[in-house]
Amino acid sequence: MASRAAAIEAANALTARWGSTHAGRTDTVFSAAGVWPLLALLAAGAHGPARAELADAVGLRPEDAASAAREFLAHVGAIPGVHAATGLWTRRTLPLRPEWSAGLPPGTHGVLTSDPAADRKALDAWVSEHTGGLIEAMPVAADGDTELILAAAQAVRTEWVKPFWASSRHPESGPWADRRLPTLRRSTALLDEVAVAETAHGPLTVLKVLGDTGVDVHLLLGEAELTAGQVLAGGVDALAGRCPVVPGDRLIQGAVGPGLTVREVRSTTQEPRLDVTTVPFDLSSEHDLLASARLFGLATASERTSGHFDGISPAPLAVASARQAARATFGELGFRAGTVTAVAMNAGSVPPPPPYLVRRIEAVFDRPFGFLAVHRTSRLVLTAGWVAEPPQPAG
């Protein structure tokens, strides 16, 4: 039986693969933690080549996938500040294997009617309820051919332990140069909130913004030439301890990492200081998982010439649609994220001068950067994304 740690590692690996293949030059937000348990449940009920492909995407043996998905979902739902829900809706005429459906969380199973408008209203209400209104609509549609919908919703809310204050900045270089950026700033004496990771693609500045629920947001800034995928994959590697990481209190003086400088300054107190400047963001994305069917193990499962899920139902089923809707906001007081992933099946997601010389670190995120919302204890990546464009100034 797969352990919870193995499931978290597998889900984080999917985060890295998804980011490497899909994060690009535009804003994006996604949650592999919202996709992974659905793929695991599908792997447990699949047969033939579809079973092997799904198991490969999940990163676990098919026979371990269902129990791992249940434990994973229970873990996510128990994280303070995180709400998670799973939903299954089927036609009354669709028989389900009791050994598969019994493994779903209690109260999961609903019914699809013959009225698409009524089904849409009910599905959208479920989505809004379980994402705190961040997402308003189920990303897949229920029509006359839909036999089954399997969905996972996730809402993440955390307040910063130390809030930011609003400001503005004109970058001197980079793709955001000569724009007046709305920015967020704050100072702290905790130098270990920033670090430089030596990743496979070069140095990566990692800033941890601590949340009061045990969910933190890691801001990731790589060298300007790196792709979004390389930055996000580097962030996952640093999280997993697969590359050397030097914390802020051990960094030498100078320009020590992307957007990061260390120097000695005069201060009225003996406390060191970490000054942070970044930008707020509010990102929304929709992802068609079948557009990258091989990444998610859905290539064979979406071929409708035959059925692929004998472990779910004796009726022939194939994946007709698989999508994720995601949103993330980062502001002065905290972070919010909501994702809904669904699979539908048819038949056949500046200080005054002073006496003390102290260390001052400045971290500036004023060009495209990545982020990971991470459960501090288990290191599960709940949401990931890329900020390609700064917000527009108010007014």
C-alpha cells in the first residue's frame, strides 16, 4: 500500500511535469493536487492500456491508487485553511462497481437527470459552495450523452503572519521596465524566509511568505532567460531537497541570486533585515487536460471506440472531457486559491543613520516569477502558477 508521503511526492512530481510542459509566456495557475486524486481513482477502475497509462501518470501501482487517493484527499481536507471535496454524479441507469464507489468519500454520489439545465445549475452550485465562490461553474458540461462526472474541488485560504503594505515601483530593466507597478512591500528580521537554491538550471531565489494556517506561498525568481517551466520545476526540486539551498542568514554579500542582494548597513537596532518587494496578482486559468492527454495518462482512456473502466462499471465508459478551472489571488493580507477539476465520461485543472552595522537583504520580484502554495508540514504543493504580466495600476 502506498504511503501518504509517496502520494504527496507523486502529486508534486505531476506539478513539476505540468509546469514544465505548460507554463509559458502568459499568466497561469493550476493545481496538480486537484488532478492527481482523480487520476488515481480512474487508474484504480481502469483496465487494459488505459490502466497502465493512468498508473504511469499517477506514479503508483494501480492496485494502490484508490487507497492512496482516499488518504491524499483526507490529508488535503484536514489542512487548516484548506477545504476539499469530491463529487460523483451518474445516470440512474449506469451500474457502478460497489468495490470502486465504496472507496469514495461519504456523501459523494449524486444523480444526473435528463434535464441538462437542472444538472448544470446543481453542478455549478456545488462548485461555488466548495471553492468559496472563487470558481462559479463546473468546467465540464453534462449533456444528454454524459454518463458520469467525477470532480474534485479545492479552496485554499491563508492570512499572512506579517502583512504587506501597498506601494509602487518603476523597474529599471526587464520586461516590466518603464511601467509603474502596483507593488507589495514588507520588512522582517527573519532572514531564513529567503534562500537561494542551486537548481539544475541555475540559481533560484525562493521567498517563503508564511501563512497563519500552515500554508505558505513560495515566490520563485530565476535568471531572466529561464522558462516558467524551469523555474517551477526548480521550486519543486528545492522543496523536495533535491538541490543545495543556502538560507538568507548564510548568504555572502553582493548580488547573490536573481533579484537578491546582501549588504551591511547602519541601523538603530541590532536586528538584521529582509526587505521584500513583489506585485499582487489575481490569476484565472482554464485547462483542457485532454489537450495534453499523455501527460495525464488519458490518451487511451479518451478513445471512445471501446470502454476502458471495467473496474468502475460493467457498461463501456470512455473519457469525453477532462478540464480544470483555477484561480489564485495574492494580496496585502493573504492568499486565496480555488480549483475545480472534473472528468466527464460518455458511453463507448530605508533606515536612519545609526550605531549598529547589520545585514540587510533585499528581494525584489519586478519581472515574471513563479509561485507555489505549499502545506508547510507535508510539503504538498496545493497550487502553482506563473505571473507573466504585472497588475494594472489603479485608476
